[in-house]
Amino acid sequence: MHQLTVIGLGAGDLNQLQMGVYKKLKNARKLYVRTIDHPVIKELQQEGIVFESFDEIYEKHESFQPVYEEICDKLVEASRHEPIMYAVPGHPLVAEQTVQLLITAMNEGKVDLKIEGGQSFLDPIFGALKIDPIDGFQLLDGTSFSIHDVNMRGHVLIAQVYDAFSASEVKLTLMEKYRDDYPVTIVTAAGSSLEKLTTVPLHELDQAVEINNLTTIYVPPVQGDLDALRDWVTFRKIIATLRGPNGCPWDQKQTHESLKKYLLEEAHEFIAAIDVEDDYGMVEELGDVLLQVFLHAQIGEDEGYFNLEEVLASISEKMIRRHPHVFGDVSVDNAEEVVANWEDIKRAEKGEQTESLLKGEYRASSSLQTSYNYQKKAASVGFDWPDPEGAWDKFAEEWQEFREEITKGTSKARLDEFGDVLFTLVNIARFYKISPEEAMIHANEKFARRFNYVEQKVKESGKPFSEFTLEQLDSFWNEAKAIEKKGK
């Protein structure tokens, strides 16, 4: 095994190349370059320096990763026979995936690797843009970055943007967060005699100028919250401001208790948007639900009990812990096994049962949901009918008892028996995987919708309700039903 030396060609032309690097390139016995598409390489060719490039490998693959892997394999193989030098654009340790693969090979004992210097493209970029990196900056890979990686409040540099296609991918990714006309700067050959800076609206990024392997995209920091409405930080700042000293009096006085009804209302409105398959409505209503979550988290932070980070950490840890079939080595075949796994993990987390199994399942806001929770929890330990038939038989029994109390019972007995009827109906819903709470919400909305139609027909007639018979009003109701069916 012979030494493989990696050296950087800098970011510009031969005039920028460090003298020490230049001498080593001149004296290399066997020189490989990742690509000849670099100003220094062209000038070295004119000086008679002989090298072998890997440009042909780029033509063999449809994506960059297999290209880099093949280059790494060829270099490792070549170093087994003689000492070699490998030259890359910029600095070997800045945005150079082939070098990272070689480092992995070195750690596995496959190659004797030495990394020499070289000027990265960052220094001339900072100089060309006249920005100070101490303000905070990100260097992202244009071939693989996600919009979730982007800090909109810092300087963002996107490298590995080679052509119009890669620029288009970068543009589409950025437009997930930035407005379409947000200014971005295309920097080409920074620090060299060919240096060029072009600022364009984001939507023109892939159309404005010629883009090559010396191109870096610069996205400046947002100057205000209105430029960052799709950023989580902005929303958190808005909530903190509303709750702050100079904020909104209404928001300032809210508590967990006072906000409970709003969380329920917003959740129900989101469910209603789902029921009518209203995508825009879902966006709006889910935003309202999110508002409630952030308000509760901010109240927790204001009172010193918890903050949003703790909420995120709690749910993230739980999701990882309770999905070992995704984040671990557990195998499952279907959704039922996932649910069984989930319950086993919950029991293990809670340890030996010292409190009632029903503790924590009561919901003051919904008797239907409480009933559902109680029965589901009891069923988790085997206290349940083996199949739906048992639930149906129990319903028939409770219905008959209620009918008897209506005939001869007291008001208290009727109340008690009707409660049993509702309880058995909830159990039947559970067997058929129907949410009784959701079903009731849907029924209430349907009634309100149809009754609104009845009211409208009465209003159009110019007469009061008292002048209509039940049969006439019922005919309006049936019209509303027919219109709904037509719309489906």
C-alpha cells in the first residue's frame, strides 16, 4: 500500500494557486484529477503537466453518488501499486465528497491517506459578496440539501450547482420557503479574473446566466418576519410577542384552562374540513390548531414549567421509542402488530400497575370520548366481548330495559338506563373502528346544515315557522338531503 496524497487546486486560476501546491503538482509522479473543468488544470496542461482525469465516469451514472464511489475505488486500487496524488477543486475538506469517501476508506485500513492544503472557494466568495461569516452562514450541497436545513436568518451558500438542471432543483427547493421574487446572487469563479456576480429574483435562478462547476448560489438573510412566514422561528416569535409585555391584552391573560374550549373548537373545525375534503380549509384550520399548541407551549415557558423544546423532545423520543420496527431492529407484518407492539411498550414504560387502568382517560369535555377511552382501556387487558355479536346482544338487552323504564320507571331510572344504551352504542362503534365523538360531530354538523336550509326556505316564504306544518317543514328537510346527495 502506497501513500495517496490529496491536494487542493484552489477556487480560481493559476495566479491564485499557492506556490507550495504548485510545486507539488509539478513534482507528482502520478497525478489524478477529479475533473479537467477547472481554470488551474487548463493552465497546467499548457505547462506540460501530465495527469489522468475521471471525467468519463460522470457520463456512466445518472447521479453523483455512484460517480464519487467509483472514483474512490479507482484511487484506492491505484495506490496499491504506486504513490499517487489526487487533485480536487478548492480545498480537499470543503464540499468534496470523494475525499470524505477516501477518509472512510482510510479508517477501514484500505488506504494510506495524506491531505494537503489548498484554498477553498469560501474566502473569495466572502470577499466577492463582502459578507462577514461571523454573522452566521451555512454551506449546503445543492445536490442533496433539504429546505428544512436552511436557516433563513443567516447567510446561505449553496455549492455543487453545476448546470441549469441542478439550479432548477435548488430553485424549487428554496421556493418552498422563500417568496418567488426573493433576491439571490449567482457567484461564478469568485476571486479569479473571470469573477462574476449576478443578482436575480429566485424564480429566474435557472434562466438568468450560464452556470458551471465554479458557481455558488448565495441567499441573503431575511430582513424581516414577512419574508419568513413559512419558517417555524417566525411563528414562535409572533406568539412570544403576543404574550409579551407589549403584546395583545387578550393573549396575555390566557391560561391553559381558558384555552381548552378553543383547542376543542379548532380540532372540530379541522375535522369538518377533512369531511368535506377542503384542502385550503384544512390548511387554515390546521394552522388554528397549531396556534393553540404554540400558545400552550408559550404559556408553559412564561410560567417556567416547560417550553416548546421539551414538548418536541418528549414526542420525538416517544415516536422513536414506540416505533422499533422503523427506528430499531423489530419486525412487524401489519398494522395490528404495530398496535400490539405499541401497547406492550406503553406497559413496559409504566412498569407495574399501581393505579387504576382508567386513570387519565376521563375527558371533561366529552362524555362520549370518556366512554370510548374507558372501554378501549378495559379491552386492552381482556375485559371485552370476543366479537361484535356480544356488544350487539348487550345493546338489545339495555334497549329493552330502557323501554321498560319509560313505561313504568322513575325519571332517575330512565336516565340511568338511557346512559347504558349510549354506553353500549359506544362499544359497538369501537368494534367497528368508528370514533363516536367524530360521528357525533358529523351528525351535529349535518343537522345544522339541513336545518339551515329549512330556515332559509321559511325565510324565503315571508311567513313565520308557526304557519308551517311538520309535514311541510319535513319536505324542506328532504329537499336538503336530496341536494346533498346530488353534490356527492
